Amino acid sequence: MFVQIWRRMTGLLLPAPPRIVPGGFRPLDVEATAARLRLREKGRESGRRELPASDTSTLDGPQEEIVQEVRKHIATNLAREVAELGELGRRIHRAAEEDPAARVRALGEDTLRAIETAKHDARLGLKRARAVTEEAEERLRRFRQEHALDRPAEYPRSRLLAFMVLVLLTTLESMLNVYFFAMGSDRGILGGVVISLVFAAIDLVISATTGRWATHLHHRGVLHKAAGALAALVAVTWIPLWALISGHLREALGNTRDIDRAFTLAQQTFISSPLGFERLDTWALVGLGAILSVAGFLSGRRLDDTYPGYGPVARQAADAREEEEDNAEQLSQEIRRLTEKGRQAMREALSSYDAVIGGLAATVATATAKQKTIRLFVNQVSESTTALLKLYRNANLAARKTPPPAYFDRSDTPPGNALAEIPELIEPPAAEVLRARAAAATSAFAEMEQQMARVGAVAEERR
């Protein structure tokens, strides 16, 4: 009887305000929460109905609402803080449990396996390229032995450049005649350009062809020598005749605008007097034309090695060697790329671990302080929960006539188990252990670097 009267009197008093916890947590406002949940009204209403029953051990609806409201408040305030504390705990756990040397070795072994895979994938291509090179070099050796050649082949490295020289010579020679042919063409400059290019092309094609065939003079075969001598004879005959005929045609075009008549006059003057030119500048043009024809002859001669057939065989061997070297270089570059990638991964592993142990003291201090702050907040909320439950129970006691449930007298609160959700921090490792692990990781890095260097050196030697 006296207990119930005392409870009714104390129920009229306001609960003590909650303490403010450092860390920016919002305290649970007991009065505002009680008003929002209508705890006093619900307590009196439940008390008049004699609820909860005296023999029950479970919370009734209003008390469950209090528990849910408290849990919601804790979750709202602690979600980020608990996540951050968990991350700090993982850092400490990593420093305590991770073996950086094993990680570095694992990364190095992954790199070595990748290098072996690259070598295996390239082995077939290298083998095929080696076979092609050996066959081409054997063919070159037999050719040199058969033709008694003891010198390396000499041929232009760029066939396109050699042909461009002939194109340049054709252009230069056409420029000598474009003015004269333009005067005799009914299409003017355009006609002169076309005709002069055709004439220059005819001259350079014949000169270059005879120059190329003249190299057969160096061949050991009699028929080849005869073909070379014939080509040289054609060139010796063609170059001066073409230069003289071109000179007579230019003078004829200067005397008449009719190109057909100019050809007839040039033929007549050439037959009657091959060296008889009316103007002195014609001799200069004839000499220049002969020089360009000789240049075409020499360019044709230098299109390939002066010994017939030697250039193609030597070029095939050189191309095969170059392809083999390209394949080997590609493999070497891939090995270097994989090696550098592995080194970078191992460096990052070392740097990451150094960062963890370097800031371990600060991490432990931050995590400990954060854990303490969270515990203070949860304890505060637990006190506020006790105050809310007490407020509801006091209102209930004041209105009821039967004895309350036995748990009304207990001071524990249901959300007290929220403390179990706070991550526990493990004991950080000693400084000596961290230094030993870092030294082992550095040693493992050097060891794996040496193995990767040996693999790279073997690949270079196989080239």
C-alpha cells in the first residue's frame, strides 16, 4: 500500500534530463517522446483496464512502442559511426593478421605464371619464324656458294624510293619538252604536258629496263652474259639516238605549229644531219636529256643487286630474320610489361601495408575514442529509455488497483543489448612484430624481383 502511494507521488515528478554525449549525437528527448507517444494517457488507460496483467512477463503495446522508438533513435544516430568504427577495426585487424610477405610473394608468383603463359603462347610463333629463317638462310647460302659470291647483297632498302627516283627523272625530262609540245598541240598546255610525259616515260622505261638487264653481264652463265651485253648495246644506242631525235623534234616544233609536220621535219633533218642543230640551246637540252637518260639507266641498274637473283634471295633471308626478331621483341616487350606490372603491384602492397602500420597508433586511438563515445551514447539512451518506461509505469500504477507485473520493479531496459552491436576492437600487434613483417615483405619483394629478372634475362638470351 505504501509502495503504491510512493509510486503515485513520484510519478508526478519529471524524469531527469539526459546528459549530452560528445561526438555530435542527438540525445533522446524524454518529454518530447512521451508526448508524441502519449505515454501518460496510454499508461492511465492501461492501468484502468488493469493491463498489463499482474502475472505477465511480456511488455504490452505502449512499452513495445518505447523500445522500437529507442531502437530507431539508436540506429539513426549510430549507423555511420558504427560503420566507421568497423572500418577502423578492419584496419587494426589487417595490421594484426595480414602477412605482407605472403601477399608480395603471391603477386610475384602470379607475375611469373603470366610470363610463363606469354612465353608458351609465343613459342609456336617463334618456332615457325625460326624455321622460316633457317630455310631462307640455307637458300641464301646455297645461292652464294653456287655463284661464288663472297660479298653481302646490295639493294635499296626501300623499293618505293627507288621507283620514286624514276618518277622524278620522268618529271624532269618531261619539263624539257612541255613548252615545245604545247606549241604544236591543239590542246595547248594540257596537250603539251600529256605528250611530254608520254615521251619521257618511254625514254625512262627503256633506259631503266636496259639498265636492269645490263646487270646480267655479271652473271656466271653465258646466256645471261649475252642478254646483259645485248641490253647494254641497246642502252648505248638508244640514249644518244633518243637525245638527238628529241633535239630535232624540239627545233621542228619551234618552226611549225603542226605537230605531224614537226615529226616529218625532225625525221628529215635527223637523217640528213644528225648533229646539225640550228640553235645553240638545243645542244644544252640534248645534253641534259642524255644525262637524264643515263640517270634512268643507272637507276634501273640499282633497283636491285647487280648480280641477278642475288637481291631477292638475300631480301627473303633478311625479311625472315627481321620477322623472327620482331616476334622475339614482341615477346620481350610483353615480358617487360608483365614484369613492371608485377613490380608495381608488389610496390602497392608494400606501400599499402606501410600506410596501415604507419597510421596504426592514430587508428587505434581514434577507434578507441569512437567506441567509448558510442558506448556513452548508448548508455545515455538506455537511461532515457528507463525514464520513458518509468513514466509510463508510474502513470499505469496511479490508475490501476491490482498489483503490477513483477518486471515493473526492475531497472534493466530491453535495448541494453544494443551495446553488443558495437564492433569490438582486437589487440593491435606489437611494434617489433610489425617491423619484422615489413622487413620480410621487403625481402620477399627483392627475391621476386630477382626471379622476374632471371626470367627476362633468359628470354633475351633466347633471342
